Amino acid sequence: MLDIQAAIGYAKLSAPQGRVGLLGFCWGALLAWRAACSVQGLGAAVCYYGGGMTDLPDLAKQSLCPVLTHFGNDDEWMKDTAIKAFVARHGPTDAGRSQVEVQHYEAPYGFDRPWAGLISSLWCGAGAKPHAAVSGSPPCHVSRRVAPGLSLNRPLIPP
């Protein structure tokens, strides 16, 4: 977590409002969750199919900032019972709203990869088909919901 804490401190130097968010996929989502529960100065975290988030000891942790999670109900690596336990632990309560929002999708692991077709084309040649997990999934609307107006052409940290 020291590397993430240092990266957040560095990114805050060029963040106009001094707020920094963290986005992670798979193991990166687990790291984003752990950072949200332990690192100071993080404004928000977004976790996609975070392997390990639903297991102890990470399930028992409490977030220090808002967290948005995305899980596929047909994820071969994460059991539905584990996701339900995560929701029970971190979802909204009678007393009020939780800092953790959990989104479920009828989709397999890796469902939000709008770039998968491009990567397949670059790696395997034009006309290559994306991985089977991508077809028939709910993808691109999820990315737009998380970061509307996000420009992938803008560097995170100015040169």
C-alpha cells in the first residue's frame, strides 16, 4: 500500500481539486479495495471483478471513501454466495446508505472490456474475434457510467 499511497500523493500535486480516484480490474480491483480501506487521501475507488474482495480478511474491511464495485453474476472465479456476503456486509443498511455501491451484471468475468476487440485485432490480426467472455455482455454503458467524459488521450500526470 505504500506505493499506492505515494502515487496518490504525487497525483494530488496535479489534481485541480486535490482529489484522486483509483480504478482497478481483477487483482488491481483488490488493491483498489484495500487502498480504499487503508490509504489516506483517496477520494473514491472503482473495482471491477475484484478477486479476493469477497474473501476474509478483505471482506471484513471498512472503506474510508466511496467505492463502486462491479461484479458479474456468472463470474467463474467469484461465487455468487461470496458476492452476496459482500453485499450483506457493505450494502445499504436500515440506518442509512453505505459508502460501497455494488452493481451486479448478468455477465461473466471480464465483461467490461470495450477495448477487447481492438486488442484482439492488434495482437491476432484484423478480423480476429474477441475472447468469448466479451460477446453478449453489457459492456460499454458501464464505463460511461463510471467516468463520463473521461478522456483516455489525456495523461494522468502532466509531463
